[in-house]
Amino acid sequence: MHRFSEILAGNDRLQESPAAIVLRDTLSENIARMQRFADSHGKSLRPHVKTHKSIDIGCLQIAAGAHGITAGTVGEAEVFAEAGVTDIFIAYPLWAAGSKAGRLRSLACRTKLSIGVESRDAADTLSEALGELRTEVSLVIEIECGAGRSGVDPRAAGALARYAVDRGFPVPGVYTYPGHGGVPGERRRAARDQEAALTAAVHSIEAKGLSVDLVSAGSTPTAEFSIDRVITEIRPGEYVFNDGDNLRLGACRESDIALFVAATVVSAQEPGRAILDVGSKALGREGDAERGFGTVPGLGHRLHKLNEYHGYLELLADGPQLPVGTMVPVLPNHVCPVVNSFDELTVVMPDGTCEMWPVSARGRLN
């Protein structure tokens, strides 16, 4: 029996589903391992909290040695600033319109705040939003490194950095996200692309007479290859839990998986099919025909289709069936949308007791 199934079968507290189950010992090991890696390579660790959205877990990361956190939205940053986190980087090209202007000013008074920027227009809007506080808020230039996402060409980093400095902002450096490392066999190449882009961006900024103190890299799949001297900081997020995608990529081992979703068979009308009480509302829609939308560890079965509240599990028609009422663990492909689907995480402690940890920044999308 797979260890997740053993945990479900051996704990009466875990009989409600769907539920996001976290293994406290594995979570702690993952946090410690990434911190050791960063320390051993002389990098600062600034974990991305979008994965767990949990004050409890963020505090564990900081206690282990993380020097701050990365957030994806103003709302996420607000939740963690309210909890006392004193160094927050919003690694996103914010457009500071509407309520964001006042909220950013409030954040700047409560925490050391950095914000990603990739255009002069965004820098102008942030300058207007922050007013005199702009001298207290760092802008970090976002670089595109091959993922086809936001960020300037590395050769344009210097011009944008000089523009932001002339507007009164501190500009400590650059950051990027090698999202194309999320394809099997591409992690190392994406990390090389990241390294080349960051190096070119540093040269571009220095050519404008500015110093570069911060060179920030992501992600969990590429973290182990983000060791070049040019990099000063890494921003992985998913490593706290890991997931099916990271397992397929080789970015983690099965024993490093710290979160699964407890599900129950609610329909078994015919051989070869079982329907679970987890659909897209619990798992998101991260999947395709090849990898499905989640798997049941130990059995090797995969969810081949999702409705909002139904997960269709493939079984062999002539093999063992799962009767109604059977509880199974589901390993999600991508853990981040799963966590955002739940108000609480059910955390299983090493002695088998359970604690409920709130997903504090759930739904804070702006």
C-alpha cells in the first residue's frame, strides 16, 4: 500500500473529502533541504508564497533562513505584511491603478517592499501611486529569458533601470522566471537561458553607470541548476509541497511529495470506471490527455476527465475495482491551484495528530 493510502486508512480524522492533506515531516524536510541548497551555494532564498498562501508555512520558511518572501499580488503581500513579514518582493509587473495605489503606500509603510517592473509606463504609474514613498520602494527590472512571458529584453534592462532611478526609485537589480523549464528534459537548458539573460541584463545596467546588487532567479524545476555566480537569490515556490509535474520533470522524488488530496469514490456504475468527489473545483484543470488531471499513487490510475465536482478515474475493466465509499489519495499535477481551492490545509503531524492551518491568502488575486 502506498504511504498516502496508509495515512488515510490509519487516521480517523481524515475521513472527510475532498481535503488537502499535508505531511508535516515531509514539508519540514523540503523547507530545510532547499535552505541548505541555497546556503551551500551562497544564494539568498526568497520563497514564492503563491504555492502555499499560508502564514504558518511562510513563518517556517523564514525561521529556516529565508530572508524574505516573494508574492504574486498586492493582496498576498498584504496578508503576509499583516502577519509581520518584513521583506516582501511582489515579483509581478504591477499596474498600480484603482485601490492598488493606496494599498501599496500602506504596504511601503509596514514592510521593506520591492516591486517588479518591465515598462516605463508601469514605472510612471508606480511613481504617481507612491508619491514621496517611491524612494522607499525598490523596483526590480523583470527580464524575459525564453519563457515567452513578461519581461524586457536583457539588453534593454539598463535603459529601463536608468529611467526608474531618474524617477526617484532605488533599482537594486533584475529578476526573471525560466518557465520553459517546466517541460521534460528542458530544466537544465532553461537554467542556462536564465543565466545568460541575467548576465546580459547585469551588463546592460552597469553600462548605464548603475550598480547591481540583486540578481534573482526562479523556479522549483530549475532551482538546482541556478548556481552561477551572477545569481544572488532564488525564488522557488512549489518545493514546499512538490507535485506530479515536478515528479515527472525529475525535480523531486516521490518521497518529497508533501501534499495530496483525499478523495472518495461516489459512483461505480460499471467496471473500469470510478467517479471521485474531486473535480476542477478542487484540482484545477492542469492536465492533458497524456498525463491526465491527477493520479492515485500506488495504484497507477489517473483521472482522465474532470467536471466541476466529478473526477473520472480510469480502471481496468478486468482488474480490481473501487467500490463506492473507498477513499483514495490523489496526487495533483500542479499543486498551486489546488491549495487555492481550499480554506484550510489538514496537516498530519509525525505522531498522527492533525492540525488545521488556514490558507490565509486564498483568493487574494489583486
